Amino acid sequence: DAGVTQSPTHLIKTRGQQVTLRCSPKSGHDTVSWYQQALGQGPQFIFQYYEEEERQRGNFPDRFSGHQFPNYSSELNVNALLLGDSALYLCASSLIFDAGPSTDTQYFGPGTRLTVL
Amino acid sequence: AQSVTQPDIHITVSEGASLELRCNYSYGATPYLFWYVQSPGQGLQLLLKYFSGDTLVQGIKGFEAEFKRSQSSFNLRKPSVHWSDAAEYFCAVAPGGGADGLTFGKGTHLIIQP
């Protein structure tokens, strides 16, 4: 059973560029959340997608956008990159209506390390 | 809005000694509470969670946590640590359910002394 996968592992961009990160959820999951983790900090919630719609959003500017595909995979797009966008970007998947032991649990991928120069 | 405070940035414990990591949350009602562990260069792994019921919850790797409503705390404990427990530990809260966006603390870095 494959867990949450993310690509690429590492990415280097320059200020002003745009970047797309990808996430495949754990098998059977229908919800994908994205988090930004700056160095030495806890993860911060960016947004969550369910049924191809943004379900929840944290306190991030519109430069951060996303998409969910019919197979539940997801992309995170960041436009007009700033130096402060350098971070580990984590994807987490969950099942909205799970009556089993995994209910209300998010499973995290290994992350994509983004460096903005 | 909810918030999580982990007062200890670093904790050093000798191998075999007991461990307690502190977590305090701010939220009007009883939230969903989680502890995650992150090893260097890795994603987050769930150790345990509390939703309701018994206030002492057991998790993986011998960890447990106790929810204390009166203190708004959810401290993580382990009776005897192993060198492999060295990692970053994060407490997190979700107000409406664990599938909602999580609010994390800043983490506690655990160092194990031989």
C-alpha cells in the first residue's frame, strides 16, 4: 500500500519564478492538504482540497494556488516566488468520511524542499 | 483562532530515562489533538491522537499522552527513551476534526545522550 508521495524531492528556483509541486495521496484517500514548513518551525496549513474544490484555506496569499485531479492527486502552485517561500512543502492525505481507525487522521508525505535564490 | 504552544525548544534526555514533552493549546472547546514526530529530512509520522473519551491515550513506539482539560494541555510521555527517539516532535490541534487543517506548535527538538 503506497503512502503519500511527492515530487520533486528538491527544487531550486529564482525570485519571481513560478513553481508547481505534486502530490499523490495514500491509496483510498480523497482529501489532500498542503503545509509549508520553514526551517526550524512547525508546519503551517496552506489549503485543503476535496472533490476537486478548495475546502479550507489557511492564511496564505493568493500567490499560492492549488488543484485536485479526478484521481485525487494534487498540485500546489506558487507564483512570483519570494525568498521567504523557501521551505519544505508537505502534502498530507486523509479520508473525509472514514468510519475506521484511520478516521480524522492525516498522513504526510516526505515533502519537497524548495529553495528560492 | 486556535493556537499551540510547545514551551521547550530543545530537550536533552539520557538514554533509558523518562521523557515528557509539553504542549498547551488555546481553543474554546475540546479540539482534536495530535502528536507527530519528524526525523531529519523526513515527513511527519503520527504518534497518537485524542478526540474524546479516555484522557490517557496510547500511541506507537511506546509513547502515551494525557489530555488535561483544566490545564489545556496534552503532554507526551515515554517511560524509557531509546537513541532512535531523537527527532523533532510536534503537537497539533484541529478544531473541527482531524481531517481539517492542522495548527502545529513550533516543535521540540529531542536530543538523546548515551
